[in-house]
Amino acid sequence: MKFYSEKLSPRRLSLQWRLTLLISGLVITACALMYFFISRSAVTGLEGISDYVVLVTPDNSNPISINVDPKILIPDLENQIQNTKNNFLFQSMIATGIIILLSSICTWFVTRRALAPLRRFSDRISQVQAQNLSEPLEVPLSEDEISRLTRSFNDMLARLDNAFSAQKQFVASAAHELRTPLAVMQTNLEVFYKKPEHAPQEYDRLFTMLQEQTGRLSHLAEILLDMTGLQTVERSDTISLAALTEEVFCDLDPVADKHQIRLIQTEGDCTVTGSYILLYRAVYNLVENAIKYNRPSGSVTVNIHSAESAVLEVTDTGIGISPENQEKIFDPFYRVDKSRSRAMGGAGLGLALVSEIARQHNGQVKVTQSSEKGSTIALILPKSTDY
């Protein structure tokens, strides 16, 4: 996990300095405008001093206006006005500069204090590693943007922790599944090599074992590749679930005959939008799983109907799934009956792949009914008008 800070880009000013410069610029602009208008108004007022009109009102007579020239009364008036203007402009400039300086210093300290929670948050983030994703950051009690940001970050940490845990479990399980057939082949080859002489039947057994284990490895690698490439597949096809199921039945008919299982498709159809390849794989895996884990002379029935969503139900006549396993069967590499699954050549990824395909199509897959007489697994997808 990689985090970036201001230390990684020395040419770029910190957020505190940028805020200080921005606010200082606004203060300078406001002070400059204030200085200009006040000074201009004061100077204009001083320059307007010329003649005074004195109104004299004698008792019991009409008022008399007398024009008085201040320059006659005060010969040095122009120099005094000019000095006053200069002093006023100079003092105003000094006062404006002091105000700007004090405002900039106060802005620097205020932004430093305001950004302190963000710096603490950044320091805590820099300490987050893959090993401590499960440790959430302490949420401030301020209930401000930093508090909301911390909560969102904790939610992201929880999602990352779940993803890392699932990835670790998946990698460990995949390594175990890959190691098992390799270990079987290695052991058999070592035993075969130690014998000085070999009968033809031993060669046949060795080649049969190698063929079975390499087939198992190839099947596992194919499923792993399918699961890693789901997100890149375009999902814009308009698909008839009835036609898709009919194609799946045609492809699985030899497998059903081998296990003496009848394939039944009821009337009903629904149209969805998505990837035909992925949805074909999902339905194929559901039907194939129902065939393999069925009773002899049993049946697999696919029923398609439309409610708020498109529902494709696969019902078998097997031994059922216990309640504690009904959600776990969609986890990667999980098997209810490990010995039977290995005998069937399963890797425990078929239903996990179905679950991921459903999720990529904004749908879900779940066990809706299970008993000693069989189970029903439903693939629920948004209809074309909703997708």
C-alpha cells in the first residue's frame, strides 16, 4: 500500500501555505481597495476646500451671506492641505501594511490549527499496512468533514481487509488444490522409478494416473482463469434463458446419460441482459453439479419464471444440502463431501464461479429449498428492462 505526502513533491507548497497565500491575497485585495476608496475620498474632500460661505443673521433682519476665501485668512493653507494629504496617505499605507501583515500571520496560525486534524489523519494513514487493515482509525468526536472522512476510510479499510482475507484464502486453497495432484504424480513416479522391472499393467496404471491428474490440473487452471477474467467480459447481450438452458441441456446430455439422469425443462422464459458466455457457464455449472451429485435414475429440472426479477431454478433429486452448508457451497474450494467431490473430479470452484457471475450481473444465487428428496438452487437476475 503506497501513500503520498507533501514530502514527495518538494516543489509544491503545502496546503497550509497555499491557504495562507490565498487568504492573504484576498486580504491584500480588500485592503488595497479600501485604501484606494478611502484615500481618494479624503483627498477629494481636502481639495474641495476653497471658499467658505458664511451665513450671518442679525437680530430682526434678513440673513446675509458672506463669501470668505480661506487662503486670505490662512496664507499657508495650500501647504497645510498638501502636508495633510501626504501624511494621511503615508499613515494609511502604513496601517494597511500592518493590517495585511497581521492578517497573514493570523491566517497562518489559524490554518495550521484548522488543518491539525487533517495532519493527524494523514499520519495515521501512513501507518496503515496490509498487516493491520483490521484496525480502524479512531473517529474524532467533532462530527465535521474529518470525522466523516475517517468513517469512510474505516469502511474502505474493512472492505480491503475482507478482500485481502478472501484473496489469501483463495491463494492458499488454490495452492493446495494444485499441490495435491502434483504430489500424487510425484509419488507414483518415484515408486515406479525405484522398481527395476515393470509389467505392462504398471505402465497402463501409471499413464492412466498421469492422464487423470493432468486433466484435473488443466480443469483447475481453466476455472481459475475464468474467475480472474470475469470483470473484463462485456455484458450487453440480450439473452433468452429458455434458449440458453436448451443449449446447456444439449451439451450435458452425454453426461446425464452416463449418470442415468433425466433432464427436464419446463415451459417458461425470461429475457435478461448480460454476457451470454458467462451466463451459459453459470447455468452449465448448476446443471452439471445437479447431475453429478444426484441419485441414480434421478432427474434435473430447470424452471424459468419471472417475478420482480428473472429466476432460473435448478432442482435435483439428490440427498439435499444441510442448512449450515447452504451458503458455504458458494465459497471457493468448499466441498460438502470432499471424497465424493475428488472422485467426481471437482475442484470446489463450480458454484463459486456461478456466484461471482451472478454478482457481476447484479444478481445472486442461493439455495431456495433442500431436503432428503433433493435441492433447488435459484439463479436470480435483473430482467432486461431493469438491468
